[in-house]
Amino acid sequence: MDVTVDLLAAPGGDALPAEIVERKGLGHPDSLCDALVEEVSRALSAFYCERFGFILHHNVDKALLRGGAARPAFGGGEVLQPIDLYLAGRATAEYKGVTVPVADLAVEACRGWLRRNLRALDAERHVCVHCLIRAGSVDLAELFERQRRTGVALANDTSCGVGFAPLSQLEAIVLNVERRLNAAAVKQMRPAIGEDIKVMAVRRGAEIRLTVASAAIGRHVAGMDDYLANKAWIAETARAVAGEYSERPVAVEINTADGPSPDSIYLTVTGTSAEAGDDGEAGRGNRVNGLITPYRPMTMESAAGKNPISHVGKLYNIAAGLIAETVVAEIPEAAAAECYLVSRIGQPIDEPQIAEVRLCPRAPRPAAFFAPAVAPIVRRRLAELRELWREILSGAVALDRWPLREAAKQ
């Protein structure tokens, strides 16, 4: 495998004259779909490992959420029609005469995640989970089985993965504003803040503007004054978080679609717009680093729900992010890095068609200066792909967060 090292042809991140960054928070309908299909994959993988000693073929990366109907109100409210979640994809349902309870595992995985993460939503009454997962194609199942026999993980798709590092100030702000507002300590102090929080940020020159959509939970809001006070607290908190990452002036606006009357504000029963106002789909939300960054390299590949053994749609996006992060961390002369990986179906996952790293030097340097240090990093991170599934199942490596790997695992 050849590793290509080039210099970035244009500035990125903080050096750009403008940036746009978005994060769909924990309770956003698209984020729910991604989180739930990933949880289904983890549940299937754990069952396969426990029962058979290894992970069997599956890709459960398709989900559609149809929003329900609700009547929110100060001090309460009610869900009138439940949310419908449709799960699709492929999974091994039988192996050597043993039946795998795919539907039961999938439904309970979804309900368990919802119980742990959405405080005001009743996972049994407010959500109907429809499991439409079927058995995988014979050729892909055979490909998966072949790699188990040979010990060589083979790519089950021709796909690409991209990653970049470090985050810009704006990217760090967006990521951490949502994290702060959805932190357990904040929910205890401000239970009216729901989990459906979306942050959109725009920077023009030195000026930053944050637009935050934050669902309020009606049972914890006494009235309009209480709702407005809660909005003011969210804005103050967002400004405080932004100040931790940048000295640039920051303007914050909360729930800008609100009108003057109680029936025109962002009030919910469950803390998510999925109860009535919005639908969701897997793959339409954050990339693996937890952000949507149109000014950065991105791929449309949906990582959540894909198997952690051989699906490069998941593995290459994780690996590209880890490679870029490691290059910046371990090569002092590199101020920023981007990584591009392309697989070929049926070939070893640690032998991509293309492995390219583009760098921004801190001082003028040719690409050849970096190649001897970059190539070993790329090979090291790609070699880890064969065992990365262990970290994915344990949570040491996770989607939708930065850094991708826990600090202790670096």
C-alpha cells in the first residue's frame, strides 16, 4: 500500500474568511435514527460474540422515523399518536441451526437506548418500533464468512472515508454547546431543557452567530415567563461555552421561530420534535466526528448501524479521523491534516485503493518532508482496523463525538 502525502492547497478552519457548522443534538430525529441503528448493531454483535464467539454478517444502517402527534402544554401535555420507527437492513438470523432473535434484540436495543437517553419519553407507550430487518445476501454473507476462515478482514463495500483535524474554534463551540446543554448536570438543574437541541453556527470574519433550537418539556415549564427565563439561561450558557474556545464576539439566538403566544413556542411533551413536529432518517445527521461541516471534506456515507468488522463505510471514516488527529498530535510541524481513504470490495480492509493525507505545515515545508513520518501513522491506524470492533463494542471508540477515541485509549 502506497501512502500519498500532499500539502493542502487552500486554508481551512479558523483561517477561512467564513464558516458554517451544524450539530444535530441527542434528541433530534435524525440523531435518534443514527443512535438507534448503531445500538441495534452493538446488540447483534454482542449476541453473536456471546453465542458463537465472533460477530456474524449484518448491516442495519437503514431507519426511518415517522413523527407522532402530541398536545404540549405548560405543566403537562399529552402524546396523541406514538412515534413510528422503521428499522431495515440485513442480519444473520440463523447460524449452524441456531436461530438469532433479530427482531427481539433490535426492539429491546432501541427501547433501552430511549429509556437511558430521553427522560420525558415513555419508550413503550410513545414509540412503536417496527423491525423490518431481513437476512443478508448470499454473496456478502459468504464474503463475511471467508474472512473469518482466513483471518483477513475483507471490505464488504467499495466506499470512501474522510477525516480532518484539528477542529476549528467554531467547530469546537458547536460541539460543546450541545454537549453542555445535554449534560446530566444541566438536566438536573434545568429539567425543562429537552434533548432535542440543534446548534447552527455561522462565522463571518471575526463575528460568530449561534442559532440554537432547544425543545422545552412542558411539564417542567410553569408558564410563558418561565419559558422565556429558560431561553435566557440557555443563551447565557451558550455564550459562556463559546468563550471557552474563542475570544471572538458571539451572538446567540434561541428558538427564533417562537411567536408571542403559548401556542407558537417550542414546547414539547417528550423533549423531542419527533413527537409531532419532525421526522428522521439514518445518515442525514452528524458525521462520525459529531458535526456537519460543509466547509470541510465530508462523505455522504452513513456510518451508524454498519458492522464493525468489515464495513468500510463505518471503519474508514473512523480511521480517517484517527489518522488526521494522530498526524497533528505526533508531527509538530503539521498544523492541520485531512485524510482520504477508498476501499475495494473483497480486498483486505487495511489495504485501501487510496490512502492520502494532506497537510498544512506550520512553516514552509515540501510534502516530501512529512512523508516518512505520515506513512507509519497511516499504516498503524489501518492495522488497528482488524481489532477496532472491540473498542466500538466497549464504547472506547464511538460515533458522533470528538475525539473519536477516549483519551486513555490514544
